[in-house]
Amino acid sequence: MDEGAPITGAAIRDHLANERTLLSWQRTALTVIGLGFIVDRFAFEAATAGTASIVGLGVIVLGASIALLGARRYVRTEREIDTASYRPSITTHLVLTGAIVAAAVLLVIYLLVVGDSIPGP
């Protein structure tokens, strides 16, 4: 957007909505990273520490990827708002959804396979 051009109310709302969306991506990324950290930390108490650690690190990488995708989408949407050429990014959302579902399935499988072998208190 031209630095000297006045910004209309609608453009301001669009940019603020884009910023809220970025913050939502970042909150999601932090949550996924936290989940990965917890899985990795529990790996030290589990009988299958290596597998749990790999799963935890994979979830952390997924969280970092979500943060990068959110930032990329934010920058792209900012440009598209300024040039009035916005198009939704369906592929990004489908890939993200697939990655989250895959991570959830892996966690379920992990819990089913090693859930009984984790030593109790």
C-alpha cells in the first residue's frame, strides 16, 4: 500500500482481520510445539524412550511448520489486500489439516502400542 495514500475503513478492517488470523496461526503453532515438548519429556519415563522422543520432535517440527505457514500466508494476504487480488489458499489449509490429522493418528498409534509398557507410579 502506498505510504501516503489514505487507508479506508474497509482496508483497515481487512488488515486487522489478517493480523488476528496470523495470531491464531501462532497460537496454534505454540500449542502444537508445547504438545511435542510434553511428548518428548514423557519419553524419559517411558520404556520406549527413543520412539516417544522421535514422535515428540516430529510434533515440534510440525508446530514450527505451522508458524512458518502462518507467516507466509500473512505476508501473501497483506499483498493481496493491498492490490485487491485476494484469493483463499485452500491448498495450505488442506495440507495443514492433513498434517495435523497424521500427527494425531501417529500419537494414537503410539499410545496404543506403548501405552501399557509405560511404568506406573
